[in-house]
Amino acid sequence: MSQLAEKLKHVRIVRAIVYAIVGVVSYPMLAIVNKLRIEGTENIENLPKGNVLFVSNHQTYFADVITFLHIFCAVKWHRRNKLGAPFYLLNPFTNVYYVAAEETMKGSFISRLFTLAGALTVKRTWRAQGTEVRRGLDPSDTRKIERALSSSWVITFPQGTTKPFAPARKGTAYIIKNHHPIVVPVVINGFWRAFNKKGLVFKKKGIQLSVRFKAPLVIDYTQPVDVILEQVMDSIEQSKKFMLKGKHHAITAQDK
């Protein structure tokens, strides 16, 4: 990303304009073409302005985050567990960033535009002999997230992939252990049925989308990173004990 774009995404008016553009285009796909069920916004109504970390499972590159932004804006307008008409885009909630893979955000004009909505781009993987190798967050990427977290909300997807029940990366747990944020778990479903992997093209219409905000976690920050990470994965229902529960997590052949 150019230095200009990096600066612009921290300017509130720029982000508000991007929210309005993306919001107007995406609202029908969430509230009209599909059905969005929201639960638990009472858990986020009175959160502080900074040091709040949302951890969520991940089903598409963009539709998940776009939906969160819609909900945060609606909550700012005192709407509980619903979007209503998108008048909230006139004065959106912009004090939020989201973690995204750098290679994803470079993919197209749309992704570059959406970067201005507050993307914290990170290098998630490196390739060795043609094979993608998983690793934790780069230290410079971690500092980028920590700076944003100090004064804002941050959305992160610990698994770093849209594949269900993939193992989580430890970078999220290190940030939690070192900075003691309020950690709000979010569980989403239905997005992989409704949209393609990028979350910008319909696969099916009339799908029930769901976003459930749980109460902030009670975390013992003195615990080892692995213990904190396990707690996070349990909270977003992506740990091993949830893997065998319910067929709604698995993608069937007819939904591919």
C-alpha cells in the first residue's frame, strides 16, 4: 500500500465516505436478498472506545467484516439486534479496524478501496518450495495491531482462513496476553452458503445469515499463550470439541 493510502485510512472523513459507498452497495445483500439475524448487541453497547478486540470465525474475505461494520454503525444509532433502514451510514461508527491478509487486500480495485475502511494488512504466510507454510504474525504486523488497539476497536480472525476448524495462530493470544484488551467473541454462520469465498458474489439467495456477539471473555492474563488461545477458540466455537457438533458447520457437496 502506498504511504498516501496508509495515511488516508486513518482519516475519519475518508473512512466515513468508504463506509457509505460500501454500505449502500452491500445493504441489500445482507438485509433484503438474504436474511440477517443479529444477537447479543447488548454486549457491545457500552464498550470503551479503545482496547476492544473482537475475535470471530471467518467464512468469507469481505462479507463478514462488512456485516460487522453495518452492525457497529446501527448500534451507534441505538438499534439493538437489528439494522433497520441504513440511515446510520450518514454518521457511521468509524473507530474500528480489521485485520486482513496483505495479499488479499491487493487483489482488486474493490479490495484496495475497502482497505481505506481501516484494514490492518498483515503478512499471514510465507511459501517454501511451492507450499504455503503457516506462521504467527510478523512483529511489525503485531505492532501495527497494537497501535490500533490502543485507541480503537479491532476485529481479528484468529484462524486467518475461511476454512472451518482450522488451527488458530498464536499472534492473537500474544496480543491478548500483553495488552489485556476486552475480548468479545463473535460467532457467524451462513455467509459461506450465501456468498463466494471473497464474499462479493452471490452463491445462493434467501440464506439465513447470523451474527452472535457473546459477552466479553473473563481472561486470566497470567495463563500461558496456549491456554488463552484455547479459550478464544472455544468462545468462537472453532475448537475441536465443536468440530463434531452439528452438520451446519460443514460444507456439503450441494453447497459448494
